[in-house]
Amino acid sequence: MRVLLVQPPRRYWPYTSEGDNFLLQQALPALASVARDEAHDVRVIDCMPLHIGWRSLFQKIRDFKPEVIGCGENHALYASEAMRFFKLAKEAAPEALTVAGGGHFTNLAHRYANHPDIDVICIGEGELTFAEILNTAAAGTRPPDSDWEKIDGIAF
């Protein structure tokens, strides 16, 4: 499966700017490692340090044709950018399974579980759960199929 993990563009960055010593969000390489261990084709895009805007991101999604697209968010301040990203992802790759994660979506899973642009929410530490999500998606099922109910740590 083609898996795309994205940290979307941000309008606000109160702690650092792209010119500062920029640190990649650690969830992206951790989840990419898990996906690669499961033999999936993985791409990671962190838009801020790569200077990728919304139009370029849309085209990158269309070109890669991912089957699973993941995005996480830990801060309520950036939740609107994550939601904008999921809308963009559904437009660029309507067949892709969208997976939300991170502290924000974990703590507010009840609020986002029925959102039309989010298919699955990975709750808490996600490495093992993300592997199960990918393998279940690779088997050709989509939530709310009963196979998804067997995965611990998700909401849909």
C-alpha cells in the first residue's frame, strides 16, 4: 500500500519559524518506520521546513495516489490546519483512508469520529495500532466493517 504521512502547512508557528533549528515531528518517522516494516511504500511530508503550501501539497497527494493518508495534531491551535488538510486529502485522493492521530484527536475522538473527512482516529501511542490499521486496510476492508472493530485503540 502507498502510505502518506503529512504535517500540513501552518499559518501560525509561535515557537519557531522555518529559519530556526527546525525539528521534525517525531510521530512522522516513527509511524513511517512501522509502515515500512510492514512492507508499505511510505512518504513523509513535513510542509513547514520544506516550504510546501496547500496547492503544492494537493498536487503531491494526487501524484502519489496514496491508499492511506495520516495526519496528527497535538495542539488545539493547529486543529483547523489538520481539518483543512483532511478536506484537501479527500479531494485529492477520495479513495484513500484518512487516519487522524495525536493528542488532540485522541482526547477529542468523540468529536471527530463521525467527521466525513476522517475515516479512523488512532488513539494514544499509535505505532502498533497504525500497523494494524494499515494491514486491515490492505486486506480491502473499510470502517465500519467488523474487522475494524477488532483493532484496539481506534475510533471511527
